[in-house]
Amino acid sequence: MPRRSGPLPRVAVIGAGMSGLALARVLTGAGFGVRVLDKGRGPGGRLSTRKSADGGTFDHGAQYFTARDPLFRALVEAWMAEGIAAEWHGRIGTLTRGVVGPAKAPVRYVGVPGMNAVAKALADGLDVRTGVRVERVEREGRAWRLTSETGEDLGLAEVVVAAVPAPQAVPLLAGAPELAAQAGSARLSPCWAVMARFDAPVAVALDGAFVEDSPLSWVARDTSKPGRAPGERWVLHGSPEYSAAHLEETAEAMAPKLVAAFSQALGRDVHAVEAVAHRWRFAMPSPPIEASSLYDAALGLGACGDWCAGPRVEGAFLSGVALARRIAAP
């Protein structure tokens, strides 16, 4: 990457998901002072892993990733060599009211021992602060002052990147109305996810399935993934339409509904001994906007994410890299 001459601007990245971490790594490697701020308890965003009552884990956000772009493939190969990613050789198909069918068979990868392992690897060595929600980005001279929702002064940065879902990026981009309008044009569908544990193996010849004619869109036997603790743990994802229709229901109400939908998809009753629901309000861009990233070099404001480059882990990574290159351009 060509290097800038003169002092490099300070960069604040809002969001420690795949896109924000990818951008931060590229810019940190190029000599920029970068700080990443995230509202969550740890880095990862939808690359999330939740603990189960039996001591195991659930990947309740992104289920796996593919690697088509040479740059991302090289990173995945490095992760595999380090033991923090592996191929998932699960049996993947379709499921329609008890009927199993074939599905496309790309090579699928997962983090080990959970999907958040790859986020932790990207965050290693970066200046990442979690548990803080940025509420305001306001112009102060030639820089931007960031303020948290509690009123904490988070300091100044010459460049601010919103690496968050588009609806959350809009208010952070208020200083660049054209970028805010572009982000505002993105549409993201919600997803209710249920983490379900069973006391016996679920009898179906699949480890992951795209579910048809159902309130569910996807189910996965999480314990079929490499490096997971033993047990019978499944992740159930509600369809975009069903999740939107039930968006404001409680997690306690949604868990049994999606377990019942799982029974219907299997064509027989199953009973979970543990079922916890989580709402992803902004889960899937439909479709992404026609830009790999957003950036106003004169103002020092930008945005990136899978809602720009494509609704996949790889898309989020490539969007972050694309924006980093624009920021670092001479």
C-alpha cells in the first residue's frame, strides 16, 4: 500500500465487528493511530459466541464463512495454520417439513473453538475498547469529537469510521449528509436466533439446513463444528419475514415458538432442555448498496460493513479493507 507523507491522522473506528477490525488492522499496519470503540462486551459483532448452561457454546450470529477473494482466502489459510479456523464438514442441505434435500456445497469455514475466535485474532494487538456506545460525532476544528451515550468524552479524531449496521451509521454520519443518505438507503432484515440444547441427538441426517416453508430460515447442529464441546446444541434462525413480524416480542416468548417451528420442519416433536432467544435487529442487508464503502476524504468521515460489499463475513472484511485503502491513499 502506498504510504502517505507527513503526519498521519488519528482514526476512530466505531464498531468492532469483522469490517471495523479489518479496517483497523490495515491502518494500524500502515502506521496510523487507530482506536476501536464498541458497545459490546467483546469484539466480534455478529461473529458472536454465547455460553450454554452445559458449559458448551452456541454460534448464534454468523454461522460460517466462505472465502472466494484471494486476499480473504490467504487470511483464512493463515487462521487455519494457527488453529483458529477450520473447515466445517457438516452435512448441509434443505429441510422442508421432514423432507431432506441437497444444497449447494461450497467450502465452509468456522472459527475454533467458536466463531468469535477469528474476531479475537483480528483484534489482537489493536487498541480496542468495548462496553462503550458512541452517541455523538461532532465537528471541532479540523477534527471530530466523540461522545458516549453516558456523556463521556471519548476524544478527538481526524477520521471517524462507522463500522456498524447502516441504520446505526446514519446518525454518526450526520456531518456528511450525502453519506448519511446513502447509508439510509440500505435495508437490513432482522433475525431472531434461538440457542437450543437437547438431551439426546436430534434424529436428522443433516448438520445444517436451509429451511423452507417455515418460520425458520436456517438451523445448525452447532456441536457438529470442529473444536466444539460435546452435546446436542442447535442454533435456529427465524426467517427475515417471520422475524420482522415478531420483532418486538420478548425473547422469552420467541424461544418456544422457534423450537416449535423446528419440530414442524423436522416432521416430529423435539423438546429442548434449554432454549434462549436473541434478537439481531439488523442481521442481513437486502440487498447491499452498490458501493464497497463510503468515504468523504475532505471531511474525514466514512462507513463500511457487509451492507456495502455483500451479506457475508467475507463481504464485511473486504468492505473494511477497501475503506482502509481509501483512507491511506496518498
